[in-house]
Amino acid sequence: MFPKWQKSLEKDSKQAIEEKRYKDALYLLNQLIEYDKTSHDLWIGKLICLMELGEMEQAEDLCQDLVTKEDAFYYEYVHIYSTILFQTGQYELLIELLLEIIEQDDLPESMEQQFQQMLEVSKSLKEDKKSEQALRYINHLKRAVIEKDDVVQWRIIEKCKHVSIQPYVHELQQLLVDQAIHPVVKTAIIERFLEQQVEEEVEISKYNQTMKIKPSELRKVNSDYSSVNILGLLEDVEQENPTLFDLIKKLCQHYLYVVYPFTPNEEAYPKISKALEILGYQYLQIERTINEQDEVNKYIIEIIECNKEYSSIIED
């Protein structure tokens, strides 16, 4: 690039920005970048153009690259980057960035105050955003209940992992005793209650059983000792046929997930493990003579039904 051409592009791009012709300015700046004629003023100019043109994703990517350089203009780029994150509502990422920046020893005092203020505002807006999102989820859930769409209900409850459902415990509690609500959906609700340490006692009904529980005192469904003890009775199968055991383990986990938070009595563990073994052989079409008992047959039927219920909602 000839020096005169470079100066002409720099002058014309600066004038285009001043006249708010951001598309023209961006075209001129990109020509300079193609010839590796970059500078701090050029990068700032390009960021201004991208932001004014609404190309926030490109502006964000460019800022990330500039911040990585950690040159003399590091904090200026960080400031622009944080502004982009703020404007695009990426509060979690912004809070993480600001907490890291504020801890740095060489942060200019003038910027520290700005970043601290932005941090406090971002925290507040993050909570507001989560509250709005939680309300949207609950309204969508109500619609899915009216429409009797079990899969959509489950998906919404899964999304509630990322928001606070504490204000809606009473509304969700009503679903736990509603016979029309799918047992897998009820399990998902209890999981959210457990994760968010709901202290309030709630009532749940499944398969003609009703009980009162404190979610905060429950074990996680997949870490329940029932699974460990039931599968522990099938160590021989695990040693002889790992593929068969993996299938049995999946059947067991699905069964316990669907009936959760109801758990089998310890006296039932041997019968359930036998039922799982029988089903495993049947599903893999392995011939094996096992003496069945009426009580074992009862659990075979339960496990089959629960696995159907599980598969109707969750793709495994």
C-alpha cells in the first residue's frame, strides 16, 4: 500500500465516521486491515462502525481479540467489550469479566469506579431478567398443562434450572397432586425443588400413593442408595456380561426416576434386581432359564411401564 493511499483511506474513513456514514467507513477501514495497516485508532473506528451498524456479534468478537493482545490499550478495549456485553444483556458473562478485572492490581482508579458501578447494575439486571424469564416459563407451563402436552411441560421444567422458582412453589405444588400430570414431569419438578433447596413441605401423588416431603432433605434421584443396592445384587451379571449389565442399569435408573421420590423398601431389592435381570435377558434375546415368582412378575410389569413412561418424555 502506497503511503499516500494509506493516508487517504485513513482520512476518508475518519471523515465518514464523523458524518455517520458508518458503512462507508467500515469499507475503508477493512481495506487498511487487509494490508495490515492497523493501529489503535483504526480498531476503535471499526468498533464504532460495527456497533452503530448493529453488528454486535462482530464487535464482540473483535473486542475479544483485542483484549487478548493485552497491549497498552487493554483497559480501553475491556471497557468497550463490557459495554457491548451490557447492551446485549449478557449479564452473567459481564459479571464474570468485571469481577476478574476489578481484582487486577494495575487497574486505573478512574476505571475501577466505572467497572464497580457497572457490576452492581449488571447484578441487579441479571436478577430482573431471571425473574422475567421465570414468569414466562410458568405462563408457558400453564398453557402446556391446559393443552395436556406432557413433553412441553417437561422441557419447560428443565429450563427452570436456570431461574428461581421459589416464588412459584405453590403453583408447582398443585401439579404434584394433579393425577393428570405425567409422573416424569412431577419428578422434574421435585428435582428443581431439591436443586433450589425448597424448605417448604410439599405433597406429591404418584401411582395411587401420596406422601409429604421436604425437597431440601431428599437425595438426588440418580444418587439414591436404592439404585446402588439393587444393582449391587447383580455383580455377577456385570462381570459376565457388561453389555447386559449396562442395559439393566439403564432400566433400573429409568424405573427409579419415574417413581421418585417414592423408593422401594429394602425387602424389595432382591425381587427388583431379579426382575431387571429377567428383562435384560429378554430385551437382548438371550436364552436363560430363571424361575419367576408372582412378586417378581409384579416388578417386571412396573419396570416395563415406568420405562415406557420415561421414554415417552425423555429421549435417551
